[in-house]
Amino acid sequence: MATEVFSINKFENALPRHKVTGETLWVALGMVSGEYTYRVRVSDLVNIEIRSSVGFNGYARSTGEDSIRAWLVDPKGNPLGSKVQSYVTRVKGWDVRLITMLRELVRRGRQVTPCPVCGKTMGIYKVKKDGPTKGKLFVRCTDDCKQFRWVA
């Protein structure tokens, strides 16, 4: 399938809105690393950062970087954990898959809490080692207190 080239307006129309009021649930951050970037608030501790692949000309690239990326960040924009990213390829139906991806990131983001020992925000990670838990997500403290739990 061919990569879809869409405008910034089409991309922003695909981003989440409040079901009742229609109010946008995202904030535009402008250009970051050559792509229009957005943030969706999950909680006081967690946001989702979205890179659109829309460049300076207001349109998605026709070749090359062909995915929309999103990951969990703290309120300052620092990745929460090992930047566990989700991708949506820019082929037909990308807008529906984008909302599905954002819902999953909201679910993950709700797992991020303050550490019960030190109070620092915990990060979300993915098991990289080969074995029965490879690919499974877990939350652990970003400090030295070693608090850990699997993502439900």
C-alpha cells in the first residue's frame, strides 16, 4: 500500500476530542525535530507525545519516515521509562489506528504512579531479555529503591 500524504488539518482532525463538547484533548507543541508535535494529557504525572510526520510545508512526508509515533512523557516532556513507543503506519486507515494506539497509551499511562517508597514518578519499560516475559511491560521506580510491578 502507498504511504498516505495528509495535511496538518487532516492530522489534527484525527486527534482526540471530548465526546460531548468536541473540545480538543491535545495541545500543539509546534515543530520538534522537523515534525509537528502534540501532547495529550493522561494525568498529572503522564502525557502522551505524538510526532505527526507532518513537516514544515504542512504535509506529511511522501517517502522516508512513514510512521506516526507516540510515547509516554512526564509533564516536562521527558520520556517515562525506556521510551516505549507505539507506531502507526501512514497507509489507508491510519486515523482509526491512531486513536486505537492512543487509547492503549492512555491505558499504559494510567499504570504510571508515584513510587510508594520514594514518591518519584515510576517509569514504564519493556522486557528485552529472551525468555517467557520478553516484550511484557512493567513499571519500576526511576530512583534506586527498586520498586517494580507488571503492567496489568
